[in-house]
Amino acid sequence: MTPRSIIIDADPGHDDAVALLLALASPELDTLGITTVAGNVPLALTSRNALSIVELAGRGDVPVFAGADKPLLRAPISAEHVHGQRGLGGVSLPEPTRPLATENAVDFIIRTLREKPAGSVTLCALGPLTNLALALMQAPGIAARLREIVLMGGAYGAGGNVTPCAEFNLYADPHAAQVVFRSGAPIVMLPLDVTHQVVSTRERIAAIGELGNRAGRTVAQLLSFAASTGIENFGGDGAPLHDPCVVAYLLRPELFGGRHINVEIETGSALTMGMSVADWWGVSGRPANATFMRTVDATGFYALLGERLARLP
């Protein structure tokens, strides 16, 4: 089977790091490049972290492109209180041996979508949507050339994790998210409703740590740090694992369930800024523009994650 071509847009971040390792360990996916954006930590750190993760995976063939260092309109926010000052607290990653690619991330996205056959490239968005929005604004025609956008972001019944009703990635750049959701590109959303079910319990972390390789030990350390902060436990028995759900969906879509619905992004209210207004029951009459996932087989997810991490150095 021909591997699925993907671009991963990320702001590593603990869960981004796990998502990148899952993708780089999976032969079904051809990672054309990793693009970085400011989000969990500033751009210089997300870019360096991406280079270190590529090094850890033994995948020096995958280039990393730095992108937007701030949101389209709003003041930047970050999440050092969750991920540590450098974005990957609790773990020591290898020093990068390769530099960043010289091309800007937005230019890389546009060029790749124009050069590759229409409908052949999937964009996996793991952070704020600034890079993708800039690409769509500069080259609107690429929306029709995307196979789909699969993103981690938003919430419905789960509420928010940065405000009472907004999830971090969409809140960090709601104006960019609005551009993406109004672009006409096919979108699949993995919101907090799903990721809060994918909980890294002590038993699951221990199993990953016992895989016997460096990648497994590193991921166990990352997940242990995330659980130790207590910030995202929400009364559960461990921390949710957000971004790897995007990659797991590409590999095992049958693990997830949802509906094709209308989703709008709030940009005008101080109270609900960045909220994903998901019309689950179809009461607005607005046309559907996203497949919104709400269920996941968490046991199947962690089985997949462990099996793939075991393939890495």
C-alpha cells in the first residue's frame, strides 16, 4: 500500500512529541515535513524541540520548517505552566545534528500542495492554526488540493482547558482557526471530548516505559511529567493525551466515532473567545464543514501507540 503523504504542523509540547514519534514510526505515513508554530512555547523552542524529536526517532530524512512566531491578531499566549519552560519538561532529548530548513513553513506548505497531486496530501495540525491560515490566505486555491485537514482542537461537551469554553489550540489563535474552518477544505476534528478519554494512567505509562528502547523510556518520562503537573487531570487518574489522537485517527480511523456537522469559531466575545461552536444536533441550519469526533477506543489507542513506539530506536 502506498504510504499516505502528510505534513505535520506542531508546537512541541509533550503530546506533540508523542504524536511526532507515532507518525515517524508508522510506515503507512510518509511525513513530507514538519512545520512549527508558536504555541505551547515560543517558536524558537518549538522548532528546536521538533529537531530533537526527529533525532530521537532516527529520522534525519524528515525536514523541519519554522513558521509563524505569533498569532494573526491577538497577543501571544503559551503553556509553559503545563509543558515546562522549554516545552518538554521532565526529559532530556538528543541535541539536533541538522539545522532547520531554510524555507519558511508557510511557503513549504503552499509549494508542497501545489507540486503534489491534488487530493494526495493530508495536513495534521497539532497546535494553533496560524501557519495553515497564512497559507490559505496567501494561496486560497490550496484548500481544494488538500486531501483533508486532521486537527486536534476544540471541544463540545468537555468544556475548555484554557477558559471555561475554549481549548488551547483554537484559543491561541482563534482568527486563524476561523480562516481554516471557513476555507472549504475537508476537516476532521479530534476535540477534548475525545482526548479526555485517552488518559495516561500509571499502568499505561509503565507499559510504555518497559518497551526496552529509548523512545519508550522517553515517552514514559514525558507522560509522567504531564501527569505530575496535575493541571490537566480534571479529576481523572492521569493526564489526557491530546495530539497523538490525530495520528492515531490516520492509522486506525475505526477507533473513533463522530458526525459531520457545522463548526464555527468564536472571535467576538471576551467570555467565549476561541470557542468551537459545534452544532451537534443540526439546529443552526448552517452547512456541515467538519467531521467532529466524540468517542474513542482508548484501549485500542494505547495498544497502537505501544506497538509503534517499540519500532523506534
